[in-house]
Amino acid sequence: MTEPENDGGAERAETPARQKLITGPGILLVWLYGVMVVAAVSRSAVQISTDFDKAPLAYTLSALAGVVYGFITYSLVRGGAAARSAALVCCAAELVGVLVVGTWTLVEPSAFPDATVWSDFGMGYLFIPVILPVTAIFWLNRARRAAA
């Protein structure tokens, strides 16, 4: 009878660490990332299927943004130390992508004949693409400290 209690205790110890990512502000992050997955993937799917020749780089970057958003959403929902680390790396990569593409679209607008999710630092998406990774990095670091 002692063994099942130990197994149950191990499961209970793991569950709160996973839930910490999707409680409070974490729920809002998951929701916003989910919305961004739908926005980026649907936008890029339409653009790639109808006008790929017009702006292949822009449309491919929008699809890539959708994949990154999807992975971050999955990692936030999954929780745990490994998922938290993976989400943190992806959020940092997302932030770099937004800053590079945002700067690139301002410096050389002709390189992007059509907008991407990250164009002009996400202006077409109310700057959520630049605010979201900063907020997520803050939340993930806070959750890591709380779990330690």
C-alpha cells in the first residue's frame, strides 16, 4: 500500500509545476498565443495558396511565425521544466525575429512587398507580436523561480 501512495505523491508533485504556467496571467498568454497561431497560420495559408509569387519571403515568415506561436502555446499548456525551457528559447527567438523583421521592413520596405505578422514590429496586429514574447519571457522566468 505504500508504493501507490509514493506514486500518487510523485504525480501530485509534478502537477503543480505544470499548472503554474497556465494559471493567472499564464492563461492569458496561452489564449493570446492561441489567437496568434490562428491569425498567422490562416493568413499565411491564404497568402501562400493565392499569391506566393508576390512575396514569398513575407508569406514564409508569416508561416514560420505561426509555427513558433504554436510551439510556444503547446509548451505553455504542457508545463514542466523542459517545456518551460523550450518555450523560453522559442520566445527569445520570436523576439529576435520580430525585432529583425520589424527593423528590416522599416529600413528596406521593398524587400517585403506584402506585410508579415512581424512587419513593422507587428503593427498590423496591434504590436502584440513584440509585446507578447517580452511578457512571456517575464512570465516564464517568474514561473521558473517559483518552481525552484
